[in-house]
Amino acid sequence: MDVIDVEVKELAIGVFGSENKADQWLVSDKKMFDGKSPLLFSSTEAGKLKVIEELNKIKEGYFL
């Protein structure tokens, strides 16, 4: 797995309940990220903020 921001990784683990499930989500391409994986999309500050926003939506029960 490429380098991922610690904040994003920890949030993803908290949302999905395990590191394995978080990793699966982080490397899978998503329409919400223009067909890119959250890992790739979060390589910029703006992308990171969008990934965090989407993780918080999932955490709160909002699914696309």
C-alpha cells in the first residue's frame, strides 16, 4: 500500500472497524473520487479533506 496520511488511515479504521477493511476501502476506486482510490485522491490537501468528509458521512450513516 502506498503512503497514506495517518489521520485518514485512523479515521478509516474507526469507520470500518478493522485495518483490513479500511485498507480495502482505501485502495478501491470510487466514483465519488473521480474513479480514483481514496488513497490516490488524498495525495493532495484538497483531496485529503474530501476523503475525510466522505469517511465522516459514512460514519454518520450517509451512503451514496
